[in-house]
Amino acid sequence: MPAYLVHGVPDFPAIWDPVRRHLARRDVVTPTLPGFGTSLPAGFSATCDAYADWLIADIARLGAPVDLVGHDWGGLLALRIASLRPDLVRTLATGSGPLDVEYVWHDTAQLWQTPGAGEELMKLFAGAVAVEGLVNGGVPRAYAERAVARVDAHMKDAILKLYRSAVDVSPRWAPDLGAIRSPALVVWPSDDPFVEHRFGVRLAERIGAALLTVEGGHWWPLAQPEKVAAALERLW
């Protein structure tokens, strides 16, 4: 039963490298979401439901329930997987991806969800401008440079499709959270500029999870890897 760690947006599997260095186990799988540095499969719609289905199929092929971990959009998708296929999830850890009807998408997400405005914003998401934007948002520069180097037309298109499919994701997906049965951990920063801490508290209460509050901004796998790894090992 491997650990299965899902990245978010606009990230890639290397976001988990600092956490992995603090884990005793080596049976760790870090998938790359379609379009995030890879081509999109033929006919893949890049909607939130399509990504959830893709991950479910990828986990199912492993042949055993996984210790599922997700950050940002990976956290949202982990919640959806655990809701739809609890048989595939031995334990669940999620953070900085809210499923809450009171949550309002942050400003950048709302622009991405707006036809025309999203495409114009994506034109700026490249090179030094994009790196500085991520660094100003709390991402270490070395990782920001690697992440931006992977941004191409496929990823920009996938991000726009994903966010536009998710305007109503909370009212559609949140009612199914009651189907989650696995022991769970919610990791939430006290200072996340995109998602208030109260949404992490509410999520933990709703799914009966332990709550780990961290500091260092939205990208907690990079900011607090040792603390997160220790909490994951306690959960497992």
C-alpha cells in the first residue's frame, strides 16, 4: 500500500521532494497530473471531474489501497477520490484545497475562470514575471524557477479548463464528504493568503480528521516538510 502524493496548481511532483527526504518509507508514488509538463491524453477534458477520474484509475492499477496525500488542487482531488472510492484509500491527508460552500475563489482563480481575462493573464505567466509572482506568494526561488520552466501551452490550457470547470465545485462535491471513511489529517497554514485557516478547521471537523496547523504560507510541502512528514508518519 504505497503513499500516493498529488501535487496542485501550478506545481509538479518535485513539490514533494522535501517531504520525501524526511520520510522513512520509500514506497512513495508522485504522479504528474496530465498537462502539467506532460501532454494531455487523447480526449482528456482537463475538468476537475476528469482529473479525479484519472487519479482513481491510476490508484486502482496499483492494486492496493493507498495512503493518499494532496496539496492545493491535489488536496481537493484527494477529497473527491476518498469520497467516491473509499475502498482505494487507507488514510487521507489533505490541505489548502477547500471544499466549502462559503469559500470564494481567490482573485487569480476568478480571472482564470473568466473567458478572455484568463487567457490574457496566462500570457504573463512565463519567465521572470512568473517566477517573481510565485516567489512573492511564498514559493522558494529555486523551486519557482523549476516550476515555471515547465509551464507551456498545454499547462496553461489545462489550468484554465480545470478552474472553469470548478466554479461550482464546492456545492457539487462537498455533500459527498460524508462518504469518507479513512483516518484523516488536514494540514492548513495559519497564514495561507489564498485560503483562510477557518476552512481547514471546518474541513477537519467535517471529516473527523486531525488538524495540523503550520506556518510559512500556502506551499506547506516546501515550507514545513519535516513537520508535515512527522504528522504523516503518525497518521500512517
